[in-house]
Amino acid sequence: MKPATHLCAVSASTLLPVANGRAVLAATTVGKPSSGFMRAVVAAYSSSSRACTSNQPLTTCRPTTPLICMAPRQVLPLATLPLRTVRHATSSAPGSSSNSNSSHSSTSTKNALSSSSSLSSTTISVASTDANPPHTTRPPPLELPERNPDTSTFSHLFATGKAYLAFYKTGLRYLFANTKQVRAIDAKENANSNGSSTWHATRSDLLLRRRWGHDMRRLPLFGLLLLICGEFTPFVVLVFPNVVPYTCRIPKQVQQLRTKVEERRQAAFQQYEVVAAAANTAGTKSLEAAGDLLITRSLGLVAPFWDRIGLLNAAPGFTRRAVERRLTYLTEDDALLRTAGGAAALEPEELLLASADRGLNVVGQDEDWLRKKMVVWLELTRPYPASPGADEDHSHIHQQMLTLLVQRPEAWQQK
């Protein structure tokens, strides 16, 4: 149809050279492409393959950089939470110093939980711009036409196709707007830090860059799909949902992906509980590998295809790297979220995305319940006070997150 011939802002001459994968895209960097958009696509691909060096402190690793420099760790048995709050709460020696610390820690946890209970299930009016990324990082609203009794089937389908194409055009415009914002953040950070690699200034900057990189890696194939399929793109992307940038995902597709992740999470927990029950005979290393496998499946860190062909079981190092990358991201995300106002500062849609990143089921869940769980997460993963003059160490935060991620959320709130 005629509208499909000029709906995508990306020309075929731009998309076809990169349709064959990263090898062709990497080859374009040799000639220094003059197109600023092509440089953005190349940057998004290359950022996913960079790694931090072994002598680089963890605080300087960017969240878009896969974490290769990993410290040894252990996964504790199920229902064993190595957190200050739990250790203090389980102390039974009256009058001891640990008992006094227990009352202080328990009080802080109860205060955090009581503050969350005061939040109503209605729309939260507190929304920090530092806590929430721009709306252009999320899909635009989809407005489908209603069919009137006197409207023919062909006219209704044609109007529906035009609505979908307008939705995809807006999603692509969002993506180009995000590219400009990421470049502005890069210029600002380079000016302030003289090119050194540091954490992001706000959570908004962190998520903007993270989602932009995710979408740019999917743009070449999706743009080609949109040029070929036109009005039929909504039907095709339901079969291949992972090739669509997040800004171009229709509500039905978002719901479908969330449902599949939660079904996979349920199956993963059932398998892990069997392994945890036999942990006394299998050994700690076996339990650690099972924990990595559980987290990888539960959070959807790897495409299900690699799991179906047995790659996750055959290559435990592959799952461990995926888990460590997520822990590095969550460490920075938690720190920036606390600075921006905590769980109360999250917009409803951002609350769903943040909860899903931490292994919470969000389909059909109440907003108030999700906010309470986010408060518990942020409290239990709070870093220890650093000693004067000592470098900040995140290994214990990773250990706390690992323990939470191998437990069901109902077990997080320890008494």
C-alpha cells in the first residue's frame, strides 16, 4: 500500500548494509561513515562488547560494559540471608552489643516498611526526573480506531494499519530523540570527567543510555522488517518479539513478553528447589552454578533459544558473566534510585520495569504491593558504611542480591 512506502525514516541504503549482522556493521567503522546515525548504530553495537580491565575498580565500570573482572563468590543455601537486618534480627543474646544493633536495624527496616504502607494504590504524585528516564525510552500510546456499524471491514482494517504505522513512526522518532540525548550526556560527562569512565550522574541517564543501546542494536533488522512488511508488521513481530526496539513494542507484545518471562521464572524456581534440596550432597559449587542458572532464566538474561539447545547447562561461565553484568547494573541502579527518592519516586510504568529487573512478577500485581517490595529490596541491599579512607567495595552488595534473587519475593521480608 502507498502509506508503507514512506513511513520509516531510515532509508534502505542505510539499513541493507547492516542487515547481515555485526560483522558487516563492524566493517563499516573502517571507512568512518559520514552518517551521524550510522555512527550511533556502530557505537551501540560496540558498547556491548567492551569489558573492564582486571585492575579497574568496580565503581568505574559502565553499566553498558559487560563485567569480565569478577570476584569469587558463593551462593548461600535457600532461606539464608547474609544481611545486617537478618543477622541482627536473629540474635538471641539479650543485653549484648549485637542485640542493641539489632534493635536499631530492625527499627530502620520497620520504618521503611511503614512508610511504604502509607502509599495508596492510587497514582503517586511524587515523580523525580532523576529517578525516571524520559518518556521517549518507553513505547508511545497506541490509539486504535473503533469500528462503527456502518464501517466496512476493509476500511476498518486499513485504518487500523495506518494507526499501527503511525505508532511505529512515533517509536522511531523517540529512538532518534534518545540518540541526541545520549550524545548530549556523553559530551557533558567528557567535559566534567576529562574522558574518565565513571558512574552516571542520575538514574535517568543510566536508563536512557541502557535502553538506547538495547534499541539501537535491534534497529537495523526491525527497520528492514518494517520496510518489507509495512502494515503487516504488527502480525510479524508477534512471532519475533525480541527483534523489536522497546520504543516500538505494542502493548500486546509487551504483555506477551512479560508473561513468558514469568512462566519461565516459575519453572526455573521449581528446578532450583530440587537442586537446593540436594545441596548437602551436591556441594557448594553445584549450588552456585544452579543459582546462576536460576537467575539467568528468572530475569530473562539470555534468549530462551540458547537454553533450549543446552548452552546454559553446558557453559556455566556464560551464565555467570550474564549474572555479574546484571548485578553490576542493579548496584548502580539501586544507588541512584536511593539518591533520587527511592521507590516512591518511580512512575507507575517505571515501577513495573524496575520490579521486573529484580525478579518480581508484575502481571496482574497491585502497584502498592510492588512499591512495598521495592522498599524492602532497597533496604536489604543497602551498602555497609565505608571505613574512613577505604575504597568502596560492592562484593557484599552482590552477595546480598544473589541471595535475594534465588529466593521468592515472599521470603524477602524476614522477621
